Amino acid sequence: MTTIQDRRKALLNRLAELDGRLHTIEAELDAEHSKDWDDAAVEREGDEVLEHLGQAGQDEIRRIRAALQRIRDGEYGYCAKCGEEIAAERLDVLPDTPLCRNCAAATG
């Protein structure tokens, strides 16, 4: 059985991993670009992918920080919408989720 402290540790590890990735993405986006038009077009496409990955990473970081706050507040594992306990199986797959399966499905 996974304890809240195990989940906290996993969330902190994921947060550190994402932070490293975002720094790498930021460095790549700040890198000098080619002056050749063809190369510049390919680099721009790559930058768009990196920007999307960076935004997704920032979104996940926000969710993780919110989950860590719920742990500190003693609210982790309970649905933020209906207050019911979130199934352990769901938390195993989505440790940063604030919603139970039913409320997540109803939200869309």
C-alpha cells in the first residue's frame, strides 16, 4: 500500500525532474538560431514543439504543487469537488489529481 509520504516523495521527485527539463527547454529556446532561411524554418518548428512541452511541464508543475499543498493541508486523497475519497488506484496513475473519477468525468 502506498502511503501519503510515498506519494509526497514521488511528487517531489517528479517536480525536480520537470524543473530540470524546463531549464533544458529554456536553454534550447534561448540558443542562437541559424540565419539560413531553411534552417530557420526547421528551428522554428522545433521551438514550437519545445514551447508546447514547456507549457505542458509548467501545467504539471502547478498540479504537483497544488497536490503537495493538499498534502500539507491534510486534504490529499479527497476529491476537491465532492469530498469523497479518491481511489488509491486513481492516485497511483494520477498522483496530482484533485478529483475523483466521477467528478473528473463530469467535468470533462
